[in-house]
Amino acid sequence: MLKMTHLSKVYRTEVVETYALRDFNIDVKEGEFVAVMGPSGSGKTTFLTIAGLLESFTGGEYRLDGIEVRELDDNARSKIRNEKIGFVFQSFNLIPDLNVHDNVEVPLRYRGMKATEREQRIMQSLERVGLASRARHYPAELSGGQQQRVAIARALAGSPRLLLADEPTGNLDTQMARGVMELLEDIHREGATIVMVTHDPELAARAQRSVHIIDGQAVDINEEPRFHNHAHARVASQQI
Amino acid sequence: MTLPPILAALRKHKAGVVLIALQIALTLAIVCNAIFIIGQRIQRIQRPTGMNEGNLFLITQMWVGAPTGDDQASGDKMDSLLRTDLAALRNVPDVESVTAMNSIPLLNSSWTNGVSLKPKQQHSTAHAAFYFGDENMLKTMGVQLAAGRAFTAADVQHRSFRAEDKPPIIIVSQALADKLFPGGNAVGKSVYIADNTEPSTIIGVVKRLQVSSADTWTNDFTWNTVLEPVRLNSNFSRYLVRAKPGRLQAAMKESRAALFAANPMRVIDDSAEHNSIRSFADIRAKAYRADRGMAILMSVICVILLAVTGAGIVGLTSFWVGQRHKQIGVRRALGARKIDILRYFQTENLLIAGGGAVAGIILAIGLNLWLMQRYEMDRMPVLYVLAGVAVVLALGQAAVFAPARRAANVPPVVATRTV
Ligand SMILES: Nc1ncnc2c1ncn2[C@@H]1O[C@H](COP(=O)(O)OP(=O)(O)OP(=O)(O)O)[C@@H](O)[C@H]1O
Ligand SMILES: [Mg+2]
């Protein structure tokens, strides 16, 4: 589904070049639920933005659902984001000017979907996250957990094959986080591929597989258990 | 994106929307009325007098030591001075023809009177301006005869400008002829000038000839003119001269020399104020100076108003783009193409400007009605309002383009990177 090989990402500012990712390799299979962990600044968000076609990369190769991403122009990237990918952000990112219903509708409109089908999907996905009764509320009138569930409903409405979540529970208390996590597991069971960045080892443990990103490189824990300890040692030393 | 979600989002920005819509409404109301006024003034400025205006110039001069009495001897002396001048001017190589006249169109020196169908009518049938000149008057002015005949030398009399005005024959403009005799065939008919009991017979009709003032008090009879075959005698005179084609400047210079050569006892005041040898183009420009000033003022007001409104739209949209930076990134992340974002802002502006335009149409018509009542303005044709609507909508779309393009260039990564 998602395969990066020798991928690198360099951020250039006037003074420094930062390698956010270097010789980065990952292969996420169709239908997998992958948790991504790693210390702050290690490149998790960078990986996710590149995976979600929100940003271009500097070197290497990235194939998404069999498509060579490097060759795509801006419109093609927009189309893939719209049709194949669902995003869930740490800070929810609902549009404050629009009510819950209209927020969920945004990606469907960009897809050019007919009104009747839009309505059906909006109600379905809002029911799914348990917020159908709040359709006419504005984001400011909802709790953090409710807002994140609306964001998940928005990501689900277009039935994406790939769901990318950047610390979806980062701004939520434990109970709300559990609710969101259960929702993601549900969605996964129905066949979606999920890549979720999290700092919470407990949540990560519920994924099928954990990938650690350290210094811009991916370390697959389940595949190399010995390297696992080594990696944690490096994390510890970095955090001191 | 289609309208409902854009409208829904606008509801959250009422203050800005109302402010800009109101500004657009006011701009529309003022601009289309101003354009209407400009159009009317330009039409006034450009209307032809009925003369062949190229190559014409006017000399105004005064004899020093000429007799001033109303007696026959004084009259004859003044007329001989006049005829000497006419002969001198006719001999100037670059002069094609010349006539002595009391005034000409647009000179702002008017002689007007009532014209009646019956003697001693309580209210005259029409009001008209009067021109007095010799047998060369029609030819020199270059007015076109529509019916009847021009004056001949035998028709021309001379009299003191203070003597009674009782011409046996006259020529009238078509407009006056139509007013007096709506049935047509004015030639051969008799009319009565002022309180005259003696009739004046119309011997000819000219197609078009404007009165000598462009001021508003002549608006009711702008094209009503009467020509009389008379050389008016006084101690000053006016000569309308037609130069040979392309020889206007030379003829003006030579005429001056010729007059002084024939009789040095005269004053031709060349000061800028009097400018007593003037081309007709100059006379026309001066006559419509106020109209031109008004048209320029209105144009400047329009330009300023449009610029201010455009700047307001640019400012507000830029502010909104900044304010919505994050949500634009989110929209991009959710699949909006650049063109979708651009269209969003263009459509949003179209809605605001459209609302403003609807209010503006009402204001524009109201303003026109008020101007009609207070300042005798004409009714503005709907076309001007529609043109105004097109102008403000186009202005809105143009003004919003730069900020909208900046919005379209907000990268989708903003969705993950900013808080
Ligand atoms: N736009 C940018 N310009 C320059 N450097 C950047 C930019 N974005 C990220 N970086 C750098 O790239 C590196 C990786 O950042 P990234 O956001 O991917 O880390 P992260 O693993 O998501 O961290 P966190 O857990 O704190 O969210 C960091 O060193 C960061 O400073
Ligand atoms: Mg991050």
C-alpha cells in the first residue's frame, strides 16, 4: 500500500540544512495497522506529511498504492488525497466557520459527489462516531473528544483506503483517547490501512506493528527485537 | 465549491461583509450617476452648432473717434467704416469669406426675443436668438439652407444697434420653423417679432443653428434662431472670417495687419482676457469649460471611489486569507485543488459584491430621482445602472484576485505544521 525506499527529506533554511528523514525505508501492507513512535523531532510528522502527499520529498522513492508519487503534479496529488487518504490531526483541524455537518461535507464536495450521496455519507459517518445529533453544532460548541470524532467522521466519509493519524489522542484525556482508539480499531477491522503516530506505548501496543523513527530513520521493532533495545538506549541518551 | 457552504461561512464574518457590501453599494450608486452626468456633459460639449466650424475665426474691434449718434449721418459714417474693414479683410489672401455679425453661436453674447404668429400676442409662440449680418452671413458661417433662399446684397439694410428691429424678411432655423409651423412649409409665412405690428416674412430655413449661449437659461430654445439681413452700426464691430482650408493661423495674423493698414484708428485688445482675434475652436472650448470641468471632476471622483473600494476589498480579503491560513491548508489536505481555493474566494467576493450591487441599484435610482428633483437632472437610463453593476462586479473580481491567488498557494502541509 505504502512503500518508501531510501527516502530523504531535507529542510533548508538560510542557515542550516536539516535532514528530517534520511535513507528512510518503510513498507506498509494493505490492511495493516501501524503505530509510529519515536522521540520528539525524530521525523514522525515529516514521514506522515510525505506519506499523505502534503509535502514533497528530497530523494528516494515513494510508491502509494502502486503509484510513483514523485511524478504527480499538484492536481493529481489533490485528487489522491481526496479519494484515497483520510487525515486525522492532533489539533483536530475542523473549520471553525462551518458546522459539524458542513465540515464532514468538505472532502465530499471536492470530490464532486451528488447531494443525495453526500447527505447519506455524512449521516452514516456521524452516526458511526456517535455525533449525528450534533450535526448543526459548530466546532467551538464541542468538547475536544467530540471534535476529534468529527474529524474522524470527516476522514471516514470519503471511505479512504489509507487513514493517516498524527497523534490523534495527543490533546485528549485517557478516556476520550480510548474512545478514539476503539473507533480506529473498528475502522481497521473494516479493511482500512491505518498509520498512526503516537507517544502512548499503550495505544501503540494495540496496533499490529510498531515502527520507531529515530533520527529520521525507521526501525521496525517487531521485526528486529534486538535492535529494539538498542534504539531505546539511543532515545534515552538523546533525551538526557 | 458551491454556494451554500460559502454563504454559511460568510455568516460568521458579518461585520466585514456588510461593510464591504455597503461600500460597493455606495460606489455603484455614485459611479453610475457620475457616468451618466459625464456622458451628458460630453454630449453637450460635442453637439455641433450647425456651422462648418473648421477654419472659422472671429474679430472683435473698436474704432477710436468714430461717431456714436443715432442720426442718419453718424449711421452712414459708421457703416462706411464697417464696409472699409470688410473690403480689407476680403482682400487678405488667406481669407475665403467674411461677414459682419452681432454675435455667433457659443460666444455668450446674446440677443434674444419672442416670435409670435399674431401681432400683440400676450405670450409669444417661441423664444429665439437673433443674428444680424450681411449677404455673406450664411456662406461664411457655413450653415446649410434647408428651404427657401439666402440673403442677397439687395436685402441688406444698415441701422443703429439701438434702432427698432422691424425686418421685412428673415431666415429661421428648422427647429424654430417646426415650433412655429408644425405643419411645415414655413417659407413665405409671416411672423411677428417682439411687439411688432408689422410682419416679417420667412424667406428661408437653415437646417441647424445654435443660439449664442451654452448656458442653462437657453436650454429651452437652444436651436431656435432668427437671421436678419442687417449690418448693425455702432462704434465697435465683429467680423466672422472663414480662412482658406488649413490657413487659419496665417489668416488670423494677416487680417489683423490688413485692418490696421486700412484704418489705424482702432483698438484690437489682444489681452488673454479679451483675446479679440479668436479661433472658433477657442470660443467653443471656453463656452463648454464648465461642462468639461464637471466631467473631469466626476471622472476623478469615480476613479478615486473605485480605487478606494478596490483597496478595501484587497485589504479585507488579505485579512481573511491570513485569518483562514490554517483552514485553507486543511482544505488542501482534504483534496481541494489550487483552483478550488481560488474559486472559493472569487465566488465569495461575487456573493458580497452581488449583495452590494442589489442595494446599490436601489441607491443609484434613489440618487437619480433626488438629483432629478433638486437639480433638474434627466432620468438615468437603466443601461447606466447595469453598466455600473458590471463595473463593481468586475472591480471586485479583479481586486480579490491577488489575495485569492495567495490563498491558493498556501501549501497543504500547513494542516500538520501549524497549531
Ligand atoms: N518546515 C521546516 N523547516 C525546517 N525544519 C523543519 C521543518 N519541519 C520540520 N523540521 C525539522 O525536521 C525535524 C523532524 O520534525 P518532525 O516534525 O517530523 O518531528 P516529529 O517526530 O513529528 O516530532 P514531534 O514528536 O515533536 O511532533 C525536526 O528537527 C524539525 O525541526
Ligand atoms: Mg510531530
